[in-house]
Amino acid sequence: MSELRTHLVREEFLETIRGMEKDGYRLAFIEDEDGVVAAAGYRIHSTLFMGKHLYVDDLVTSESVRSKGYGKLLLDWLRDKARSADCQYFRLDSGTARSQAHKFYFNQGFSIGAFSFSERLTESQ
């Protein structure tokens, strides 16, 4: 996860995860003989717009093992998790500059369903 969220130090990461878990955040990961190679943070929740859905907050595959099927394997597991929870949608956001990730998501059957807007309310870290 540190490859995706480079701004977090270990202690902040663990504290943040513990707080998010109280709101339904869960972590899933894939290991090989060298350790964790892909990880996803997700939650199942409902909105008026999409109904019940699985939302992927974080998704990363270690750069050293990209294009070896781990990302697809993790997305397939998440998709199955969403279906077994009777979710209507499976969704995620991806930064606008992450063109390789966008290509991967399109290849996995995702489409662009909305624009995501944000406004920073605190000083930059």
C-alpha cells in the first residue's frame, strides 16, 4: 500500500486504517513467496445514487510484479465479494494522471460513470 499512498508513514497508516475499519473499511491482499504483492482497501455501503455497492478506496500491485495477473485476481475476488453481498455496483476512483491504471480498469470491464470532484480544506502536507 505504501507504493500507492507514499505520503503516509507507518504509524499514521496503521492509525488511519484502525479508524477506517470502524466505518467498514477492510483490507484484502495477495502474497507470494516474497510477501504482499497486491492489496486493496474496500468497503460495502449504500448511497441514494448507487444503492448498495462495493467501493474500492485503495488498490495497488507492487511495481515489480505488475502485469503478472495479481491485480486481475484481486479485482475478481472483490467483484465476487460484491456479488455475494448483493451489491448493485462495484466502483472505484482513479487519479486523473494514472493512465496505465485506467487502461487496466477498462480492460477489466469498468467504465467511467461519473466525475469525482474534491476540494482541499487543509494545508498541504
